Amino acid sequence: MSKDSFLVGLIGAGVGPSLSPALHEREADRQGLRCLYRLIDIDRLGVGPEAVGELLRAARDVGYDGLNITHPCKRHAVEHMDVLDEHAEAVGAVNTVVFQDGRAIGHNTDITGFAAAFTRGLPHVPTNHVVQLGAGGAGAAVAYALLTLGAGRLTLVDAVPGAATALADRLNAYRGDDRISTASPGDLPALLAHADGLVHATPTGMAAHPGLPLPAELLTPRLWVAEVVYRPLETELLRTARKLGCTTLDGGGMAVFQAVDAFALFTGRRPDAERMLADMPGLVAAPQPDL
């Protein structure tokens, strides 16, 4: 008999406002499954990200089917995996763990999630040269996804130069090419004057970090702009870019499609992505819980 009940969860810091429980549990209900999705907040537990290994072992021992992993635990989780899929290995970060036959198998559905969202939302845009702001955890997944989608050249810009350089070196070495380069924030005017598109992968624009990640005058109608932030769905960057005539992509698609792929890994069943996308605006607009 196929399994119809699942216990999964999310490990990370400050995960109370996460939409993952609702996304997974709603779709499970529609498929006639029982899914309990629990939040494991390291801030509330008073532990650091290095405790992710102990939390993973405890979850496996008590019968969890799998876990999502978020900031700041994605890189720490890698060393506690028995198996890594190619995406997790490429970026050195795990955001989805499946417990199977006593093993912890690490995946990175942020990569496949962004790729699916980009393909759906910006299907025909040019990608000869893409500029990306942010080289952290989300940035690593997005950069690798852009390479798999065929970006000809990707320039990483980060306020911490070492972060951009380390990511570029890792991905260039992994793929055996040199399509990723780095630049400083001061280079943005020259870069964006000739780039096809801009991907934003920093926290700027989130409810707790409002504002623009770059001067508005650097945006021109010839650029497409893709956002990773999804709460709010319309960040100041997207609002400004649309007013200027840019084609845009919000961060909701990545959030949903990474959950789509995680759901399939946890349950062995493919969810209805369109239904989950339809859930997103209402979930984002709902008040965040008081923590």
C-alpha cells in the first residue's frame, strides 16, 4: 500500500512567518493525503546553525519523512548528508532532506524552483549577459539555475566581495567553464548599461528590509528584472522597474516551485503547481503571526 501520511518540517532561524506549512498542507489535503508540517526554529531553541546535524538526527529518529532547510543552516546541513544530489553538490547547500532507508538524502529545490519560475514567467527574454545582485544562499541557487538555463555570461555583485568571488570560483570549477565573473557595486552603471537582465537575490525589499537595492536611475526599459524576495510579492524594486517599462518576475514563483519539488520528493506524488501558485497571493497577503 502506498503511504498517505507524512511528517515533514522546516529548520531555520526566524521561520515563524514561513508559508511552507500552508503550501504543503493545502496541497496534501487536495490530494487526499495527511501532511503535518512543523516549524523548527533555531532561534526559539537557542541554538546556532551548527546544531542542524543534531536536529536532523533527532527528526529522523522520531519518524520524520523529510525536512526543508533554510537560512542559516543550508550549508551546515551538507556535511550531515549521506547522499547529495547534483544540485546540492554544485552549490554546497541543501534546502530539502529526504529520509529514506535510514539515509539522509540532500537536495536543492531552490535551484529547480527558480529555473521553473524563470522559464514560466520570463520565457523568451535574452540571457546573453545577466547581472545578479547577491551571492549568498539564495544567490548561489539562482546563479546555478541561470547557468543551467543557458545564460551566456553572469556577473555577480555583492557587498561582500569575497562572497561573490567564492561563488564564482566554485561554480566555474564545478561546470568547467568561466561564464561567471564578479564586480563591485560601483561597476553597476556600466554593467547594466549593456546587460540583458538583472536578478536580485539580497534581503532588500523584504518587509523588514524595505528599499531599493540599487539606484532607480540604473533601471531602463530594455532590462528585464527578476526578484527572489516574495514577501511582499511587489517589492519596491519591482514596482519601480514596472513603472519604467521593464519586464519583471516576482519571487512568488520560486517560492512555490521549490515547494512543488520538495512536496514531490517528500511524498512521491507530483503536486498541482498551478493550484499552489493560485494559493500564493492570499498567503502572502495574510497577516504574519506575532512571534
